[in-house]
Amino acid sequence: MDGAATTRTGDDEKDDCHTVPINDTRKVLQVDADLKLPIQDKELLVELSGNSQPVLQANNQQVIPVREEEDFIIFHGVSYLGASKIHEANNELEIQKIISFLNEASDSCIQVSVAVPFYSDGEVVVYEEEDQSEISRFKINQIIFFARGDNSNSDSSCFAFTCSHGKTLNEAIFQCHAFRSDVKDAVGRVYQSFSNAFSGPKRVAENLVTTMSAVSDDTPTTGSHECSIFEVSLEMKEDDGKGNFHLVPRSSYFKLKSFVSKQIVLTIQQISHSSPEQELIVERCFGILFCCGRFLRPSDLQLCEMLSYSRGVDKKSYVVTGQWDCNDPAFQPLNQETPKESCIFFSVAVDIVLKNVQEPVRFTIESKARVYPPTEKFWVLSRKHHVTQQFQLTLERVQDSTKLVYKVKNCTAMGEVEKSKLNLNLNFTSFIRSSSIGSIELETPTSKDEEDSADDDDEALPSGQIFGSTEISDEQIAVWSDILKIWPVDSPRPKQVEIHVRSGIPDTMRGNMWMRLANCDEMEMLELYKTLISKECSSDDVIRRDIHRTFPANEFFQSGNGQELLFKICHAYAIYDVDVGYLQGISFITAALLLQMPEEQAFCLLVKIMFGHINLRNLYLNEFDNLHQHLYQLEKLIQDQIPELSVHFRESGIEPHMFASQWFLTLFCGKFPLDFVFRVIDIILLDGFNTVFQIAIALLMAARRDLLTLDFEGILRYFRVILPKKYRSADATNLLIQSVYSVKVKKSKLKRYKREFDTMKEHARNSVDSISRLSTENKLQKEDIMRFEYLVTNLVLSKTSTDERCFHLEQELHKIKLDLKEKEEINLKLEEETNSVKDLFQRELKRSEDDICKKDSIISEYKQICSKLSSQIATEQKLSRERMLFFQTNLCPPCFQFASCAINIASSGKTNGDSTESGAGDRPLEDIVKPLENELAKTKIALAASECDNDDTKHKLSLALAELETYRNSGAASTWLWKNLSNKK
């Protein structure tokens, strides 16, 4: 981004510039939706109810219509002119031509409002002026360049930015979107807003905030933000061996004993709030967490046992007590005695629930301690046992008709404070906030003692801290814009560049200027970089381990995104430079570049620094031989220019490699604040690598008085702790840069020192006895021969074992083939036997069914005969009853008795006669029925027998099938089966 030092290039093909008329504006702005770019929630930019619209006034008293929100600023009274395709997205001349063309060609414009975020992780949103409906939005990391119109004509009230659309370089489309402001002076404010947005993630544009007049209502409304200051004090107690716990003494660190049970006591109190309604009450605490180290992830913290929580005596504070087991492996570092003059860091977190706040709040305190033996005795001369830290809690009110409800927007650590120096009128705006707790101090020390106490701190400055940015005036913006305009990439350097670079490059333009100072054309390496990151690298594990230690205090590298970009660049360079590969110092230089430009440009510039006129990679080659040469040259320069310091170093046993190795290898990125590092890289890219010698001499000259009073340990501590802290302010850095150019380092001297170093090295090499050298070489060669013989033996053994294994596998394969063939034959026989058994079963079943049908027909005929005889008997009985009834009705009793006797005699005679008479007629019937009855009985018996035989056959068949399956693989199966079949038959 230019303005944020970012440049993205498109295809090299040059065709005519295609502009889009204003009538097609909506179609142009719809590119984001077509490319499926992420669209955030519109509620992010909804105007807060009850907020008025503040304005800015320029020198000519014109009103600049703007509205400031929490994360962005909205500019009203802006006209959208249109968009155009552009080939070089960072070419300001081409952008100004597009602005001029669209400004003259647009007859009708769309009135819009433009929302510009304060942070680089936000989005620029374009709204319709009338109904504030969203038209489109552009991510800051996709905006490549911001440019103003030409101040000499009517384009002075115009501005434009270029952005890329597309996921890959081949799909990328570069467009220039042009706007015109109704107020000319608003263009400078827009430029300043974009400049702050390009500066980095979550860095508030302070120069805009100070010029805005924020109008707020006294009554909190939905969506309004309120801040509260909480004070958290940490005390630690240890078991005295008698069941009692006493406070642990503390000076600048806690003095702990190893293998002793400990308690943590946390006191939480709200010390300021914006309104009486916003006094927050701690309802409960549901967790105390502890872990060794700092800058930790939430998952690293270990839960401690909570003993008690209650309100303090004053009813305003809240006291929580927890305990940890000293034998827990997670706390093992606190059982190891620390070396002298060193400390171990630890982090304590407490999770609390506040009344009327929707989610829990976590306060984390980072402190340090020294671990002593369990028998150590301490003389307690002061009553200081605690560390106190303040937190700023930012809340947003949520819509609720019944009660006051807040949700947490942000919780920021304001740093450690001295409890004795706090009072009721403490001004919290006097603190400098940073992403690291350890970097927070008062802007102006209240006394010399406080300043000395800050310098006496043993804690080294964490790498990657930024302590502020310099405001840029409109004149400076105009000057640097002119420089970028007249100095394209791969062109000679203008004369005025040197003067302006030494004065400092603006943060928003530093990346683009670095590319020009290094004469770096990113198109040469862009495709190569895309190829390199897709390859495998043997150094990936080392890189992964080192990136967590690179700039740990910088917010960008505390998240996964920054660390992943840093890993990709280091991974690509390790593959690109096979001779150097990856070494730890490379990650610091890469991280500094990545904070100023996108990953592709950072990789290209890293290659240029390592291989170009700086040629930094030479320091890493030949077992750091060139580094030793530069350290020797620095030592000779110290003798020439600071002789008393050279003598003091020699008497104290201090050598340059003890403090300057990291200066050369990382270009001062390892220990110094980033504001200082960026200025150093500015002048190194401007004047070359020899500037490192000038910077080193300037640093030593500035610290000469302090160093002359220190001993060996004090000097090393000074270089490690105190020296980097002296350049946290821009004034100190500017003074040093000015003194750098007063240090004269002649190239002829450096060449002479190089020759001296080469001569010394040659003498040292020649002074070694030739016999011992030959014996050493002989020993090395013997070791090589033994190693080669060992490798050959291993190869022979490996080949022999492989051949044996192949022979065994072939034998097993042959055996398996034979077994398979035999199994196939057995399977074929079993299939034939099964088919024959099935045929036999079908025949027997059919015969049984035929017999059953025949017997069923005989039974049916017998039943018909029986039915016919039964009907005849019933008819005769009916006739007899009718006669008897007739006689009984029509005759008198004597006659009826006579008639019945006569009838009985007649019927019996008839019966006898019939029996004798029908000997020829009824006997055949009787002769037929009796055989039938006999045959019927026999048939039933035969039917029952056949059914039994049928059941037995089915049972035997099932047994045969089961045994067939059992003896399928045995040769005796066929003999047994046919034997049973023959028995069955």
C-alpha cells in the first residue's frame, strides 16, 4: 500500500485505459459483490441515535462535514465520479490523469458519504447520501494507493484510491475509484484518515481525534460507550510450615521459595467511572488461572483451586484467594532456583462476573519472581508485598427496556502503578498505552528517582514495540508525494531524496520508499515467491519455533495471521538461498519489513537486502567469517574514535561480539524499539551497509559516560536492557540519527582493517604445526573411511536381508497358488454333489406329493358315501316319527297301542325280511362298504407312514447338507455322502 507502503502490480500487458462513465457507477461498485468479497454487517456503520454530527473547520472557515464513530470516520458532501481500469496501481501520475478525465467527463454525479476506518483491518464503505444505504465497501488491505488531485487546477478537490479485485494475481483487476469533495480542505483530512488507516491494525488516528469535537449526551443511549478503570492488586502468600500463610516479600519482583505451598490473593476494585449509574459491582469470581511466562495464549493458563471470595472491608473492593499445588508439573519452573540476577515471569488471570454486564471479564497480571531454596530467610525492610495494575474496561450499552445492560467492547491493561503514588485525582491520560504491559510508563517522570528506577529495571525491552508515530504535516505530505511522483521504481535517485530520508520517512510511505531505495522490482520475484511457498523445506520446524520469539510485544505477530505471513516469507527464503537457508536473525529483519508492506514485497526486499548492495547474507556464510571481520573492524574504529572506551572494554574483558553481533545480523531489529529500527533501515538502505558502523559508533559515543562507570556485568546489562530503552522516544532517535552523520567512517580504513584481519587469520592458520595439521586431516579422513565402511556394511546387510525376504515371499506365493488350485477342485466336486442331492430330493418330494393326492381322493369318496347313508337314515327316521304322530293323533289309546304294536311287529318282520330278503340286494352294499372302510383305515395308516417318511427324509436331507458344508474341504466327504444316499435308497 502506498500511503501504507503497499504496492500491487498487475499484468505487464499495456493497453488503453478504459474508463467507466458515471452512469455505470453502480455496476462498477458492484465488483465486490461479483467477486464474493466478504461484506460485514451493515450495523457497523449505523448512525448512533442521539449523536450529533461534529464538523471540522479549515483556515478559510469552510465547514468540513464529518462524523466520527468508534472505529471509523464518515465524510459527507462527497461526489462519486466513477471508476477506471488502471495498469500500474501505484503510479500517481496515471491516477491523476484518471481523476482529471473523470472530473471533466462526469455531467451528473452521485452524492455519497465515505466511511474511512481508523485501522488497517477495517473497510472503506461508500453510502448514498440521501438514505445512507450501502453501495459498496473495500478492504484496507486491498487498497493499494491513495492519491490527491492536482493542486494547480480544479482537480484539487478530488481524490482517488486504487484497489485490487480477485483472489490470485492472474485474476486480479486493478481499478481506480475517483471522488470529489464539496469542500476543498476536506481532501487533506481524507488523506490523513487513509494515512492513519494504513499505519497498522488497531492504531487510532490520534491527529484526527484531537481535531474532532465529540458531542455526547449526558444520558447514556443504546450503543454509547462508557469507560471504567479497575485496579487489581496481586499478593502472594507462602506456607510457614506451621499451617499459616505469610505474605511473600517483593521489591521489583516476588521472592518465592521452592517446593512450598502458595496462595494467590487478588483484590479487585473499580476506581473510576463515567457516571454514578455505571458503578459496576462484582457479583462473583469463578476462576483464578496461573501459568509461568508471559504473552501467553488463554489455553496456556492453568486453573487454580479457589479458596474464598468475598467483599472487602470497605464494601467496594472484592477479594479472591486461590491456592496452587507446588508439586503440580505445570508449576515446576517455580520449584527451580533461578540464577543470580535473573528472574522468571509468570501470569495470573482472574475471571469475574460484573452486575449488568452480559459476559464475564478477565483481568491478567504479568509479573516476575526469583526462586530461592526452601530454607532461605528474608529481611523484610519494607511493607510492600503487592503488585498493582490498572485496566480500562470499555462497555457498550445494549437495548433493554427493563434495566441497564452492557456488553464488553474492550479490556486494556494500563500498566503497573506504584500504589503509594496513587491519589484520587490521578490523571489516567498521562499513561502511554501499548500492546505490552512492560512498555507502559509515564510520559514525563515525576522525579529523577522514578526515571532512575525505570532504568534500573532488570527487564529487557521486548522486541517489536512501537511507542508512537510522528504526525505528518500537509507540507511533508506534499513533499513526499512529489518525490514519489518524480521517482518511479528502477530509475536514478533524485538528489533531494537523501536529505528527506535522513529526516525520516513518513510511516505511510516508508514501504514504497524502501522499494525505491533498494531499487527493487517486485515483478522479478513475484512468480518465484508463489512457487517457493508451495515447496517443502527442511527448516520449517526451526522457523515455526523462532517466529513465536520474533517481536512478541507486537500485536500483529501475536495473532496467527502475522505469524503465518512471517513463516511463509522465511520458508520461501530458506528454499531460495540454499547456502544460507534459515538462521534466526533473518526472522527479525523479515518481521520489520512485513510491518511496512505486503508479504510479496517484503520477500522481494528481503532478497534485495541479502543479495543487493547491502549483501547481508555474507555475514551468514563461511561459519560467520565475515561477521568476525566486521566485528574486528568495529573494534579498530572504537580504538580510533573512542580510545578511552576501548581501553575500558579491554580492561573489563568486553569484546565487540558480546554486544554488536546482533546489531550486524539483525540490523538492530532484535532489541531496539521499532520506531528506532525503521529509521535505521531508512539510512542503511540509503547509504549502504557501512552505515551500520556509523550507527554503532554513534550509539557507543552517546553511551560513553555510562559505560565508563560500569564493570563487566554492568556493561552487558547496559547493552541488553538500558540502551534500547533510551531510544523509545522520537527525539532521542532523531538526535542519534543526526550524530550518525557526524561519525566519519572512511572506506579506506575499513579496507585496511580488512587486510589486517585477513593477515591475522592467515598467520593464525600458518602458525599451526604442519604435522599436527596433517595428523588432523588424516584423522578426519580415517573417520570418513570408517563412516563410509559402516555405510557400505549396512547397505550389504540391508541387501542380503532384502533378498532373503524376497525368497521367502516367493515360496509363500507358490504355496498359496497350490492351495488355491486344490481348493478350487474340492469346491467343484462339492457343487456337483450338491446338485445331485438336490435332484434326489426333488424326485422323492414329487413321489410323496403324488401318493398324498391319490389317498386324498379315496378319502373324499368315502366321505361322500357316508354322507349319503346318513341322509337316508335321517329320512327313514323322519317318516317313522310322522306315522307315529299321525296314529297318536287320530286313534284312541287302545287302538294306538294296538296299531303301534302292529307296526313294531311289521317293522321288525319287515326288517328281518329285508335282511333275509335283501341278502342279494343289501349284501353287495355291505360288501362294498366294509372293504372301503378297511381300505380307508389302511390309507390313513399309509398316509401317516408316508408323512413320517417325508419328515425323516427332510431331516436327513438337512443333515446331509450340513455335513456337506462341514466336510467340503475333506476328501472323505464324497464317500460318506454316497454311502448315506445308497442307504436312503
